[in-house]
Amino acid sequence: MVQSVTRSLLLLDALSKSHKKCSLSELCEMTDLPPSTVHRLLLALKESRFIAQDNSSSKYYLGPALIILGIRASNYLNLRELARPILDSLAATSKEDAYLSLIDGDNAIMAESAYGPQPLKVIYPLTVPIPLHSGAARKVLLAYQDPAFIKNYLHKKLSKYANNTTTDANKLRLQLEEIREKGYSITLGESLNGALGICSPVFDSFGNIVAGLGISCPILRIKKEDYPNLIELVKKHAQQLSADLGYADTK
């Protein structure tokens, strides 16, 4: 029984990763299972509607029962609860304060945080809205919005929030493109003078950005040679939270 369940899950995973309808022979090759076993499992999965079959090509694809399961599973996924252990891990490994930011119209708020061991801190009060063009967390949330949202935002007056806040729309546009290319944002003194921020996007199962996960600390404490390690830590933890939310990066 356990072996059949394991092999059934292997078939479902293969179909999920293929992003197309697959024949019996293709599934055998992808799972390294014999045709008789794959055929038997496909019949059982078809009966329970976890797998469907195309009438014209006879190829198999994921069935409607999985949609219902996915919807039910999503009801149990609480972003802030899932983020808590990841924030704690990021704060412990980076030794800096970690945070989770959410978009709120043309602003963003810090919804959760975890404190690192350093006594000197950058304090951002929870739930206080800050404009999307100021600081690493806000820029990440802005960079991954749909083009119409970004275009509309760039036409707004970009107020100066701190000494280094970007207020030029063309410069901000280029920064957002760079964030999407690199998968993270790093800023110095953009939302708070003397503060460094590093943030990466968090995606849901549909590939939509739902949060920014990152760290903040005083600029004077961090050397430039420390940047690569901190960036990788932030990206790794953001990717973990995305995976916990059901996101599968196909790039």
C-alpha cells in the first residue's frame, strides 16, 4: 500500500512538472516505472479524478480533484504563521532584524518581524504605511506588480521620504527592472536615514507576489564584502516561504 501511494505521488509530481499532457510511455520514462505499474496507477487516479485523460490523444493530465484539494489546502495556509519560523531563522543566521512586508495600496506595511542579536537596531513600527518607492521592501513589492500598476505609480509625485529616496520616475523604473532581473533589492538610507535594507519577493502558488521578506540594519555595521552573503540568505529564506505557499519556480 505504501509503495502504491509513493508511486502515485511520483506520477502526479511528474505530470505537474511536465506542464503538458503526457502519454503512458512518457510517464514511464519520467518516473522510471514499468508500463504495467503506471497503467494500473493511472486507472486508479483517473477513477478518483486526480488524473484526467484526453479523448483524442489518450494523453494524461492533472484532474479536477486536485483543484478542490488545492483550494482546501490554501485555507490552512496563513502567511504570517508560515513566515514566523523563517523570519526567526533569517534573523539568527544573518544576525540582523528580519521582517515581512505587505502591500497596502500605494504603500507597504511591516506585518511581522524577528529581532537579531545586535543591540543597535533600525526600528520600523509595525503596520505604519510607507510609500512603495522608498526602501528595499517597498521597491520589491512594487517591482513585481502588474505593468499597469507600475505605470500608474510612476506617474504619481514621488515624495522624498529620507535622504536617498528615489524621486525620479525614470531612475525608479530602471531600479525596478534591475530588481526583477536580480530577484532582490538592496537600498541605503531610502526609507530611513542611516538604514540598510535587503529584501526578496515572496510568491504564492499562482506566482503572484504576496510579500517581501528581508533584513534591515544600520549601514555603518555592514561592510560591502558582507553584502553577497546577506543577499543570499535573504533570497534563500524568501524562496523557502514561497515554496511553503505552494510556489514552484519553473525558471
